[in-house]
Amino acid sequence: MNNNFQKIFYTLFLFLILGVIWQAALHPYFHVDELEAVHTAWKIMQGEKIYIDFFQHHHPLFYYTLIPLLKLFGETAITLLAIRMFMFAMLSASVYVVYLLTKLLFNKNSAALAVLLLSSCILFIHRGIEIRPDIPQMFFGLLSVYFFFQHLKVKKRYILFLSTISLAISFLYLQKAIFLIIILGLCQLFSIFKKRLNLKDFVSYWIFFIIALSPYYIIILLNGTFIYYLNLNWLLNFNWQKHVSPTPWLLLFLSTNFVMIGAYLAGLWQMKKKFTWQLLGILSLLVFLSAYMAPESRAQYFLMSMPLFAIPAAYSLDLLYRKNKILLNLLLPIAIFPALALFYGSATVDKQYYQYGKIEFMRHITSPEDYIYDGNYNVNVFNVFRRDIDYFWFSLHENGGLDTYKTLWDYDYDIYARIEQFRPKIISNYKIENMDHPSINSHYAPIGVYDNIFIRKD
């Protein structure tokens, strides 16, 4: 197969993959985490102070990023689709960084293969189009890795500082970037040991990193939110009561990407030939293992490791292409189509219309001054653009945020008292054990249109 035909082959595959991802992005089932993110941004836009006026246990930059989109598109369910398209753009930018990194370390053919492999990885594209802070955290994390490897090649200090700034931004989007921070630090120490990075650059890197983060921490120290930030983002998360193993997600990753995994393992053997390749192998393994460090690990915890897996895998397949072009062109459809079919089938379910309708219905029958209680969990989520009745407006499930908080600090959560005080226009029955309570029974009736939702009568 000649090079021109090979380019056409890759291009057709890539357009097919992007088409499926785009279709799923426009017809999604919104995960509860996505609606949590949009509602958090909406609350900040209304003047509520994160950590002080309402519960949130993630870094704030993502929510501030969403506010301009909320202002531009308004308080409507269609805004969720607009934000999804923004996430698709950020996912595409992340894939492009992988292309650049692969080309920097290997060659253009490997870079094209890396894009194909990554874009057909079901966990990567499924979580990658969702409205969650993990996506910008991954993008800036990958950008930091790219600039670091570029510095190792050209020895330009400004490029090293670009890596530092990218890493700091990644951290401000999500504190989970702490794992990448530690791993990059270890890789830099290894580089010093191998005489590929000098100590002055290492010290400069981390001094500049601290300087880049300092404005945010100065602000929260001055406005009195630092202790809340520390408790909710770090102490509470480290003591999270619900423990979820990442192993089921790992098994899904292995079963739907066995060609990439096999090529990655073969590629690791090739990584010993050059120092930068060794460093990439170490980085990919440590980032992957870091998913097991968190008490509650979900599919998105593998987002950063999947691009780093795709790069050695792509180089391994490129070596195969040089030896046996026909075999590679047989492996690519095997690698890509099953994952795409599974992803498309799971992502384009009809539940999105039910969600849009419920969110829009609740918005139309309430006024901006009304309160709503939905519990913000799974199918109960319908309050995106109205006020809540308690500091803990989400994470009410067993061993979730509220239960974990109560193991560390005193908190009187009385749903009946809150309903009596704020008189919400709409409530769900989630985590309400006694619907016959006087604050509910004589004041609320089934809404009729949706199950387990009640509207105030007086």
C-alpha cells in the first residue's frame, strides 16, 4: 500500500471516529456529574460563594470557565448541548497535543496512529465529551508533558516555563492533577540523575510553579475561604466514605482496546532504546497506577493515562507497518469498530429527551425566586437553574459528601426543617423517609407528569 493511499485510509478512519463522537456529543445522556457542574457554575453566577454558601469539593476554575457560556446561551437545557460542544473542542485539542507529542518523540506516522487509537478508545471519548473538570485538567496536563519533553530536546527555558504554567492551570481545574505533579517531579529527578536536566532548571521549574499558583491562594486567604477550601477539597476527599475500585473500568478498557494494550506492551520494550522513550514509559505506567490512589476512582481517573498509552502503542504499530502493511490494516478495523459500536450504542440512548423535557418543564413552572429540592442524584436531577434549600444540595447518597462531612465535623441536616423554612415549589422524594411529615403531607401533591416529584399546593 503506497503512502498516499495510507493517508486516505487513516483520514477516512479518523472522520468516521469524529463523526460518531460528534453524534454522541449532540445526543447525550447527561451524567449527574455534568448537571452538578453546570448548576455549580449557575450558583456562582447568581452570587453564591463556592465552599461557603454551598457544598462543592472540587477546584473552582472549571465552573468559572462555564459562566460565560451560561451567560451567552441562557438558562435553558439547550445550553447543556452548547457546553458539550465546548467539551468536544477541548477533547479534540487534547488529541492534537497527543499528535504533537508523538510526532516530537517518534514520527508523523506514529502520531497519526496515536490519534486513531485514542479516538477509538471508548472510555476516553465517552468521558471526554462530558461536562466535567477532568477534561481541561487532562488537556493542560498533556500540554505540560509536551512542553517538558520539548524542553528536553531543545533546552529552551521559556518552554520549560510553559510546562510549569500548563501544570499549574491543570491543578486549578482539578486537584487530581496532584498525581501528575508528583510524577512529573519524579521524572525530573530521574532526568537529573541521567544528566538530561540540570538542577537549576529543576529548581526554577518548581519555584515558577508556586508563583503561578500563588495569586489564587492569596485571594482565598484574604477572603477567608482558605480553610473551607482546605477542608472540602483535601481533608474531606481523603476521608471519603464510599470506596470505589477502578478495576471494573480497567477491565472495560482492556476488553474494548485489546489491540492498543497489546501494542502498548510491545512498545514498552522499544522504549528502552532512548532516554526520552524511557521517560515516557515510566510516566505512562505511574500515571496509570495513580488511578488506584484515590478512595473513589471512576472511569475519568484513567483519562490522563489513555493518551500516554496510545503513544507507545502507536509507535509499536508503526514498526509493524514497516514490516507488514497488510497486517496493520487488518488490525486497525479490529481495534476501532467494536469500540465505536459499543460507544455509539451506549451514548445515544433516548434518555436525553427525558432529561431535556424535565429540566425545561421545571424551569417553566417555577420563577427565578423559587426554591427546588431534587437531591441531585441520578434520575432525580432536574434542578439546574433554580435555588436550593440546603448547603448540601448534592452528594446526599449513602457514604457520599454529606455522610463523609458528618464524620469530620458537626452538621445538622434536617430536610423537613429546610422544606418548612424555604417552602420549595418542587421537591422529589429522594432521601425523604417520611412523605407524611406535616411539612410535606398537607402542602405537596404529585406533579403527575413525572414520578416521585411533588409540587407545592399553597
